[in-house]
Amino acid sequence: MSEPIVVQSEKYHSDLKSADSVCKLWFYFSMLWFPIFTVFGFIMAIKFFVPTFLVDAAWLTFGRIRPAHVNGLLFGFLSSGLIGIMYYIVPRLSKAPLYKPNVGKFAAVLWNVGVIAGVLMILGGDTQAREYAEMPWIVDIAIIITLILIGITVLGTIMKRKEHKLYVSLWFYAAIFLWFPIVYIIGNVVWRPPTGALFGLTDSVINWFYGHNVLGLWFTPFGFGLWYYFIPKLTKRALYSVTLSLISFFALAFFYTGVGGHHILQAPIPEWLKTIAVSTSALMMFSVLTFGANIGMTIRGAWHGIFSNVPLRFILFGFINYIFVSIQGTFQAFRDMNLYLHFSQWPVMHSHLALYAAFGIAIMGCMFWLVPRITGKKLYSKKLMDVTWWITFMGFITFMAGMMLAGLVANSSWYAHLTIAQTLPVLQPYFILRAIGGGIVVVSAFLFAINIIMTFLSKPLVHHKNLETYGGAKQK
Amino acid sequence: MSELEKKLEEELEKLEKAIKRELKIIEKKAHHDNLFPLMAAGLAVFFLMVSMVVAAPYMFLLDVPPSDRAHEYTELETEGRSLYMSLGCFYCHSQQVRLSDWGIGNASLEGDYVYDSPHALGTERTGPDLAQIGGMRPTVWHYLHYRDPRSVSPGSVMPNFDFLSDHEIEALTAYVQHLGQENLEVDDSITGGESYHPDVPPEYVNASNPFSPLMMQIIASYDAENDVYNVDASIADQWATIFNSGKEIYTQRCLACHGCSGNAQGPYARHVVTQPANLNARISTFPGDYYHIWRVAEGVPGTAMPAWGLSLNDTEIRLVAIYEMSFVLGSVRTISGDISDAEGDDYAMNVLNEPGISGTAQDFENGKAIYALYCAQCHGDSGQGDGPASVTTSGGYITPEPANFTESGSDFPNYGRWVWKVKEGVETTNMPPWKWALTDEEIYQVIFYEQSFSTPEDYNAKWATQYSDAFGSNLKTVTTGGIGLNIAATTSILAGIVLWNLQYRKLLKILDQNKLKKLWYMSPFRRRFYWI
């Protein structure tokens, strides 16, 4: 399977236009949430070494800002961006018009209104207080409805497709909307509206089943779909192996589902559950390595693309980070490693490596590449895009280094039986380093958003007939 | 066209249609991938795993009985817990003690969490683990800590929660103060009415105190007739070194709660939620040295007793344990008081023989407060060496008899010796080296107060002249003081009358100016005082 063949017909383009308008709508929200909620993260980073910074109201306190930051970026920026990209890919791979585009638009609005309402409610104290599942019940319901609506449009498009072959990306996109609504309903305990929680350890088991599957069965399949589509397309190479991708699909469905327990590996949950969590975390490598090998073999001979093609550079950097973070995650899940690395800033670094450095940066690349194409406008500034890349990269290095060092210093101190209070002052320089890195990331987020907004606002190019050929990098 | 041909044609047509239909199906099968089997298989493996990691644990954890540490939350605690969750405390404070964790309580059990919804296990320890924090700190500490964390914990990075109302802080404290507190009510039928002692962890079962044999050897050599220990001078010195090292650590670490006499009357004791152990009563019930060592090294969960193993090494823990034995067995006095007397005189001669304070009334008051806090347990409220812990009082156990300040004439011939004894303590007795707990100024102040117990002759001969302030120099000059007071009182009364008179005339003038004179003259107040 190479890139989808472009059929040069009026009908085809008008069909795609309807899908692209849905895609655009999701992108609007995504690019807004990115700079806004990274600022929340920056505020938190400052609070680590200036604890009296913004403490005058409940909604400004660390424990409120953190879930707002996490939910805003996960469900606002990342999910909107990834869903938008999906709405670009699915009709093209199906060679069919998007099934019920208006439902897709409605879903975009409902989803993002839900997210912003949820974040505001969390800031106001109306939180269910379970990590990654903080959104209040009413927002949970809105999100479940949205998931079903998006599922209808995506599965409908795939069912009514004209392309005979079912490309890998479509497997993942179809499967997400079968898996994730179930995960979401179980994880948020929606049958208990007031608390959204069960009792005791059962609650923690279900919380982390959900918490990790937000990554495993939501972001990861989106990322797989995106990388399986864009990397062959942008490097102009055919996908190396369908068999490998089949292994990655089933390994994801089976092993990734079970890894949640490794978040509470030191808690008194049943031992056999810990064993399942550790072994599935290890076996998860089947999925990641087959995927990595497949993509790696696909790009062979085309690595030079990262020098010439900036969006590809973003997307590939995200891909590499994804492989790194998965390997890291597997090792972290082993009991002894977990014992050593747990509770510090290291896991925070791990989650940022996954969500920001892998998916966030990939979304940035995709939007740089897609927005000119779906709007029929020229990218506002290619130079700014290039600058954004370097700022992102520098921010990434500093940011990750700060958290990694803080984590390792804390862990090694605790390992030597030093208490938390004794360890905290030593961590200050690393907290400051993290805030500097985080600040650079915020700057890159703003530059990115400015570039995309200016692209949306600029005048369309006049002489275009083919949606596939205008904009950024030249296509054949 | 014959019938046969017609029939054949019809058959052919049918055949053609069938072939076309078949071909269509074949074509469809050949080229159009089917989504359904893939999705069905994907969902099947997904559900298989969900049943393993969600349904199975759910059933497995359905009937977990609550542990001794779990309790149903009261209304106030529930309110506090919901604040704890909504303010996101659990993002920085975990609530799970791991098997490998040390000094923050016992490893968490399944039953610890049965009343928690939602759970608060947490994933980060930016702040300390709170699973068993209840009772570890005074309630007032929590109040201060929420308002301004750095006022009680200087290195903390916790945000201030000054925006909370008093009631909210009360609720939050109620929740945190009851986290992981053990149910210590033990059925008498199990212990046979004896004190309850939990099982000692295996690594401590064989722990022994290397200093015990020496102590037992010295005690065995006690000659009751002459009140001396018949041991070599080298052994006596060795014991004094061990005892003083233990005492020094005790003064620095333990005295704040357990008090200098071990009777749980330290200055901090009144602020902690759980009363500290009275060492005299408690240690005598310990099953052995290993138990004592375990308690000191790992602390007592649910109380303010910290895990000293975090900051003391094994030898130090054993030293302090052997010192604490003196609260049960009495101090083994192998070094006579003469030696510390001589050291004190040396100090007076070469270093200091004058008080570092001028002897004001404020000094006296400060000294009195410190005396009540620290010294009165042994030396008594009236300074006669008859405090509640002193052996001279019934139920007391501090031997030898603490100093009696009312007859201090011979004990303290000079100021330097007094300072020396307070600062350095007295060898092989329970008198602690106070330089580890008090500042020099506080020591001078408390000595000033103690001097007030001595007889007037003694005081005036030795101490009165050392104080530059009139209060100190005249402390015991009762008669002159009385005359002075009389003169002062009379003078002030006379001065008051004169002043009042002047004031009254002035007042009249003002009132006159304000044309209220008439009213004033009519008032009963004026008539009453008109004679002035």
C-alpha cells in the first residue's frame, strides 16, 4: 500500500471538502488549547520552587491547576488534534465522503465545550479526584456521547468505503471507537454519578485500568494511525509489512489493555494482578517493536527527509520518542525498577515524554503539513515553523533533563533512607531547570499557535483546483 | 424455435445470471477487505484482558474486611476528606506505605482502604506519604501548616491554604489526624491484662544492647552499706562515657516529649495527640532490649514518636536505650559528684564566674517559666529537690536525690560551678547537659530564678552583688524593699491627689469655655467631689 491515489474529479474534491471542514473545526480547538494549557503547566513548574506563587485562591492552588493542565491538554489539545487528523485520513483512505459530516462537527463542538466545562468545574472544585478521570459526571456523559457520535462517522465512512483494501490506519481508527467508549464507561464508573468512584482498592484498580488505557487504547492507536499514514506518505515509501502491523494491532488490543496495574505496583493489590500488569507491560513490546520496525523499515533510505521537510521532522521525532517512551515504560514496570523510580518526578517525565514529546510534537508536525492543505492557503511562515522546531527541541531537552534529574536525585536519596523533607532542598536547581525548559515549551506552543492561526486567517491562494497539491511541501 | 431451444435458452440465461452473481460475490470477496472479523477479534482479545484486569480483581476485592487502621469517617472527617480530594492534595501526597518504605509506618494492607471512595493512593511523593500520618504531629501544627507551611516546615514547597475558612481547616485536620491511626483497644483475654506489645519484626528479634552486660556487672558490684560500686576506675570511667553519650543524645532528641526525667512531661508533650510514653512505667514492661531498640529505631506508628533510625546510627540508638534504663533502674553513679564540683570550680576560675544578665524582673520571669517547664519535674516547685519524679516523693524514681536549692550554700560556692553543672550536667546522674537544649541566656535566667530559693543571707552574700539591676540585687532584701515600697506608694498617692486637683481645675476651665458650666455644677459628680 502506497499513498492513496488521488482521483481528480470534482465530486471527489467536494466530498473531501466536507471532511476537511470537520477536520478544521477540531484543529481550531486543538491549537487554542495547546498554548493555554501549557501555561498552566508552566505555572505549576514555578510553584515547585516559589511555593507562595499564586496561592490566594482555591482555583490557583497546585492541586487544582494540575488536573486542569492534564485534562486540558489530554482531552483538549491532544484529542482534538488527533481526531482532526483522523478526519483527514479516514475519508482519503476510504476513498469515500465522510459519513454524516455534520455529526462530526457537532461532536467537535460538544467535545470541546465538555472539555472546557470540565476544566472550569475542576478549577472550581467539582472534581471526581481520580487521576485522568477528574471530569465530573455530566462531562463524562457528554464525552461518551461524543465518542459514540465520532464512532458513527468513522465506522460509517469505513463501511461505505470505495477502496477495497483496508489500510492499517483504518483498523486502528475503527477499533478505537469500539474499545475506548467501554474503557471510558468502566474507568469513570459512570453508573455511580455523584462520586464516579468505587470503594478502596477496587477503585484504584479501575482508575488505573482507565488511566493507562487513555494512553494505550486512545492516544496510541491514534498515533499508530497517524504514523502509519503520514510516514509512508511524506517519505514516499510503501509500508514495509502488513503482517507486522497485524501483530502490532492484536498485541495492542490484548497486552496494552492489561498494563494499568503497574501504576499501583507497590500498593496492596492482589499479587496476581501485579504479575499480569508486569508481564503485559513487557509483552507490550511486541506491539511497539513490530510497529517501530515496520515504520523503520519503511523509511529506510529516506531519512534525509528530516532535513528538508520540517513537518516530517516533527512527525518522525514524535515517532522516535514514542518508541523510546514505550521501551522506558516497559522497563519502569518491572518490579525492582518500579520500586526505585516510583513516586518521584521521573514518572512525570515519562508521561510528558509520551504525551508531549511523542503525540504533541507529532500533532504539531501534522498540523503544519495539513492546515495549508485543508484550507487551500499558504503556511503563514515557513521560517517561523523552522524556528518553532528548534525552540521545541531545545525546550524538550531542558524540560526532560530537569524532571529526569530531579527524579533520579530524589529516588536515590530515598533509597538511602533520606526523608522527603531532607531531599526537597536538593531538588531546587532541577525544578528551576524544569521550569526553564517548560517556559521554552510554552514559547514554542505560542509560536506554533500563532503560525497556524495566521495561516487560517490569511487569504486563500487563487489558482487552485486540486486540494492535494497546494500549500507547503511540493507533492507529485 | 422449438420448445427445446426455448428451454435451452432459458436455462442458459439462468446459468449466465447465476455465473454473474457468483462472479460478483467472488470479486467482492477477493478485493473488498472485510472490517468485521478484524474488529470482532480485536474486541474479543480486549474483553478477554478486561475480564482479567477489571472483572477478576473486582470480584477478588469484594469482601475485604477492614483492617485495624481503617475506620468509618465521621461527618467532619468526611468533609475534610472531600476537601483533601477536591484541593488535589493526593497529587503530591501518596497514601500507601510500601514494604520497602522505612520509618513512615507499617506496610499498607488491603483492608486499610475499605472506606475510601474515591481512593487516594496517589502516584507522587513531592510531599511525604500520609497513609499513617494521624497523631504524628500536634493538631495545632496542622493548623499552622495549612495556613503557612513554611512556618513549621522550613524547606516545604507546599502551597499556602490560607484561603480556607477556619471550619474547613478544622475538617481537613480532623481527616488527616485520623489517617491510619491504629485501633489500640486490645481484648484483655489476649494479653491477660498485661500491657499490649505488638510483635517485633524478625530483623529485631535478635537485637541486643552491647552496653547491658557492663551495666549489669556494675550493678552487681553495688555495696549497699557504703553506697558505692566496687569496680575499677577504668570501668567506672568507661560507664560514665557511655552514660553521658546516651544522655547527650537523649537531651537533644527525646527530652522535648519524654521530659528530662522520662515522665512524659516534656514541653512538647502537651501538644501531641497521643501522650508520649512515661519511660519509667513503660520501659519496665518491655519484654527485652530488642523491643526497646525496635521502638526507638522505627518509631511508633500513629504517634509523634519518630523513626530515629533515620537520623541515629545503631550505636547511638543503643546508647540512648541504655541511658533510658536509668529511669527504671536508677542511675548507676560510678563517678562521684566531687569530680563535677572540681570541674565547675575550674570553670569558674578560668572561664566565667559572673552572670551574663543584669538580673531584671523580666529575667526572673523567664527563668521561672523555664524552671517550671524543665526543672520542676525533679527539683520541685519550691526548689527542694522534691519534684514528682524525684526519689524523695512517693512514686518518684530519680536517684540520687536532685539538688535542693534552699540549702545551696555549700553546693554552689561560686557562680561558675552552678553554670557548669547546668550546662554540662552532672556525670552519671540524670541531670542533663542543658547546653544542648537551652541558650546561655536562658541558663543564666533559670539560675537566677533558682537562686531565689536560697536563704536571704546566702543570696545576699554571694549573688546579690553580681546583678547590676536593682531587682536582682534587692531580690532578698525584704525589709528595705518594704520601706521602699511604702515610700513609693505614699509618694504616688500624694502625687495622684495633686495631679487630680490640677486636672480638675483645668477641666473646669474647658467646661466653662464651652458654656457647660451650669450643667457641670448641677451634676451629682461635681457636688460629690466639690470638697477637693
